[in-house]
Amino acid sequence: MLKRVIYVLLLFFPVCIFAQEGLDSVLKQAENNSLSFQNLIQANQLEILEAKKDIWPDQPSVDFGFGRDSKSAVSKTTYGASQEISFPTVWVQKIRLKNHIQEKAKFSEEAFRQDLLLEVRRLFSEAVFYNKRIARDELRAKNAKEIYRFLKVRLEKGDANILEYNKSRIEYEEQLANLRQDKAKKQEVMGQLKWFCQNPTLKIVETSYEKLVLPLYKDVEQNVISADPFLKNLEAQQRVDMQSAKIRRSEWVPNLSFSYEGERAPGVEYQGAKLGLNIPLWANKSRAQQATAIEKKAFFEYSDKKGIYLSNLKSLYKFTVSSQENYLHLDKAIKEYPALKLLEKALNSGQISVLQYYQEIEDYYQLESKLLDMEKEYYQNLAKLLKYSF
């Protein structure tokens, strides 16, 4: 009879459950609805508009004057308009800076988008992980409940060990506690996903991870260098800094001033144009040194960040390879050794007691939980490596 109430937990064969919200749908919602992404786009637009503003010359100046001689009662009227503009070479440099800022904005948005989708992928994998755990917890709780009920009936008939009965009751309560805890943790993950997607009704029921393939490291590095928007953004920032340095160097060039002036008095009128130069003798005294410092800073900052990024990429790849090997080896070992079936057979044949059964199955449960953790870790690290291709 006891044999009928033991359930073999087959958790690691491929399970296919159609999700109410698949990964592609969740990613699309996050990309379209993320408030953080929209905030970045607006911030970039403000920076571009600020750069465009610097291209245009200062506002023109218009003046008008009227005066009267107190003795002769003769009046005089003056008027004029003036405009100061940058030298054409400076104007060209500012246009180039605006273009570099636009380019940088495009790469920064793409890099942010990749980081956003990577975080959503991580949260989605966390939801899948807890779906797996919840399915496992429900089976464990069901198994523990049947054993508990069976021993309770036997105890009432005087045909059961009180220690075994108490152990079965504690085991049942423990499995229920694990189930409640995992459901609470999934709700926490879902709360974050709902915020990213701006979808309060989001539901995820999948129990399988996104199928990704680990490529060779040389392919990862080559694709990252050629396509990763994070590196492209670093390069664009370097170009912006270099162009800013060129503008600082060109600020020693005088500004041009054009004006038209006139004066009118009884019987006489004067009018004409005037051309002037605004020569920056002292105001821009240290501009050349500042430009050199900016260029050096841009070079070292780019080289440093790129080196750290590629070093971290190599470390992540090695860790992912190790995670893959550990996961696959443990998964194979569990599948090749039917521990639950052997424990069930030993229990039903009387070779072990219920207490011994729970002691042995607890070790298997811990191994099982470790496999779930390793599986999640592997797929999350793999997603980090391949984020440039999403």
C-alpha cells in the first residue's frame, strides 16, 4: 500500500508548457514601455539640442538713441544693429561636434537597450527557475502529504511508529513552507518584470530556459569588438572629447563683428557699416593646455575602459564554460543514478525505515536543488556573453 503513495519526482526531462507571456513578448514590452529607456532618449535629445544651440551665433543687438541740446534745442537721433559671429573654421568644428554627439547618443541608446533586455532576460530566467522549484515543491509536498496521511491511519490503528509519524508530519510542513517561500520569491521577481514592462497583468508559466549555444571565445571577442554598442559608445565618446579639444584650440581665433550704424540731426545724417574683431588676448590664455589635457584624458579613459571590458569578458567566458561543465556532469549523474526508485524499492521491501528513507531523500533533494541553481547560473552567464547579438 505504501508503494502507491510514493511519487517519483521526474523533474529533469524536457518539459514544455506554453507560457501566457513568452520571452519575446516580455522583451518587446520592456523595450517599448521602459521608463528608464525613455528617460535616456530624452536626455540624449537635450544634449543634442544643446550642441545645436552652440552652432548658431549670438543674438543680434539693436539700439536706438535720442538726445536734445538744452541750449539750442537741437535734437539728435542715433540707431544701429550689430551681429557677432564665430570664425568659419570654429563654426565647422562645432557642427562636427554636434554630429559626434548624435552618433554617441545612438550608441548609448543601443547599449542601454542591450543592458535593459539583459536584465529582463535575467528576471525572466529567475521566473523560470522559480516555476521549476514550485513544480518540484508541489510534487514533494504531495508525496509527503500522502505518506503523512498513510502513517496517520496506521498510527490510529496502532500499527505505526510515533517517530516515523512525527517525521512525516514535519516533512510535510517543511515542503509546504518551501512551496510558500518559492511562490513569494517568484512574486518579487514578477513585480520587477511588471515594472519594466509596465504590465500589471504579466504572467509567466514557462519551465524551460531560452535555448542558447556557447560559441568559441574568439568568435565572442570578434563580434563584441565589431558590434558591441558599449565599445562603440566608448569610441564615440572619445571622438566627442577630441572634437571638444579642437574647439578649445580654435577659440584663440577672433570673432567677427558686423554692424550698421546711423546718426540723424537737423540738416545732417550719417549712416554706414562697421566691421570689427573680438580678439581673445587673455580670456583663452590656457585653452591650448586644456585641449591637450582633454585629448590625453580621452585616450587613457577609452583604453582603460576597453581593456577592463575585454578582460571581464574573458573571465566571464571561462566562468561560463566551467558552469556548463559542472551543470552537465551533475545532470548526467542524476539521470544515470535512479536514487528515488532505489529508495522507493528499499522502503517497500523493508530494507530501510521511513526515517532512513527521509534521511536519504534529503541528500537527493539537496543535490537536486544544486542542479537547479547551476542550470540557472549557466544560462544567465551565457546570456551575458551573447547580449551583443540580441
